[in-house]
Amino acid sequence: MKDLNSVYSNMKKKYREIFQKTVNAIQSRIDALKPLNFDGDIFYSYEENSVGRQWQNAVVDMFENDISHEIYRKWQEIISYREKYNCKGCATCCNLACSEFSPKELEDKAKTGDNFAKQFTSIFIPYETKEDAEKIYPEYLKLLSENKDGEVYFYHCPKLTDCKRCSDYENRPDICRHFPDNPLDILPESCGFYEWKKEVEPVAMMLHAMVEILEYYKEKIK
Ligand code: SF4
Ligand code: SF4
């Protein structure tokens, strides 16, 4: 098994590079909308109906009507492409699920109608000790404890049989059917979707960077 920490630092390094390229690309699109001979900055505060304000409005409009749709469309392509890959039944995702929420917090969220929490609490139960979880995927736990702020809780599903089969396969919830639904998650190499993740990760990183950058610009322009 590869050292997950080096995989993770590579991901962070790659993300930083992609983030910078994405900032430059978005900045070029903002500059392309800038009125001719106008010398202001996109983050200045402009009067209502001024040239600067019209430029800001055009930029926000481009964010909402062009770039956001591009992000959505590309993300859907990534998810559809996942269909070319299959689960290999390694059972890691049934045996080790982690959450920033405690069992009590998840139950409370489920009671208030949170769909993910409802599904999660319908199958997963917490490991009694961190050491029990550690036996399943030690590298992953090491990585989490070194990189995650705050508590992380570990769960497993009692519906998994000793021969790594789901005893309630037909009725498994969507979170099982669609796992993994984010190529930016860390997956074990044993996962049938590992190659999918590797292939689409650069695009997923770019889309993630786009969302972060758009939020930043929208907040500052407001
Ligand atoms: S319900 Fe089945 S597929 Fe879902 S986590 Fe449990 S054992 Fe795995
Ligand atoms: S980790 Fe991947 S291959 Fe293993 S059971 Fe889950 S989805 Fe299937």
C-alpha cells in the first residue's frame, strides 16, 4: 500500500497549482468584461449606475449564469463517467466510515430531517474504540489524525457479513449505492473507483477551486 501521507501531500500540492491557474483564468474573464479605458478595480466600492458598478454586475452575472452552470455541467460529467467503473467488493467503505459528527449529533441531525444523517444512522454504528477502527485501515486513520482539525468519529456497518458481503444488498441506502460520489475523497487502492478518482481528480480539483474563488469574489464584490 502506498504511503497515504505522500498521496495526500501530492493532492494538496496539485490543488495549489490548479487553484493558482484557475484564479488566473477567472481573472482573465473578469478583465475581458472590463469597460474600455476604465481604470478601476473589481473590489472597489462604486456608486449605483456607475461604470464600475455595471462592470461588477456583469461579473456577478457571468459567475451566476455562465461559470456556475459550467461547474454543474462538468461535475455531472464526472459523476456519469463513474458509471464506467465498478465496486470490487473490498468492503472498506462498509467497514470504516468516518464523520466529523458524533453518534448523538448524527441522530439529532437525522431527527431534524437531514437526509444524509438519516441514511447514515440507519446503517452505521460507532466503533467502540479508535483502535478497533485502526485495525481496518491504519494508514487512513494516521492520515486523518495528522491532517484533520477536531474530532473524527469512526463507524462500521453491522450488515456486512464475515465474507464481506452486504446482508441487505437490495435495500441498501443511496449513500451505499453511490459511494464514492466525490473523487476528492481519499480512497483505498483496493476500491474499484480508485482509477476513476485518479483520472478525474484534476478536473474535480479545478471545479472545487472555481467554487472557492467564485465565493470569494462574490463576497468581496458584495
Ligand atoms: S448496508 Fe450494505 S452496502 Fe451499505 S454499508 Fe452496510 S454492508 Fe455496506
Ligand atoms: S471501497 Fe470501493 S470497491 Fe470497496 S466496497 Fe466500497 S465502493 Fe466497493
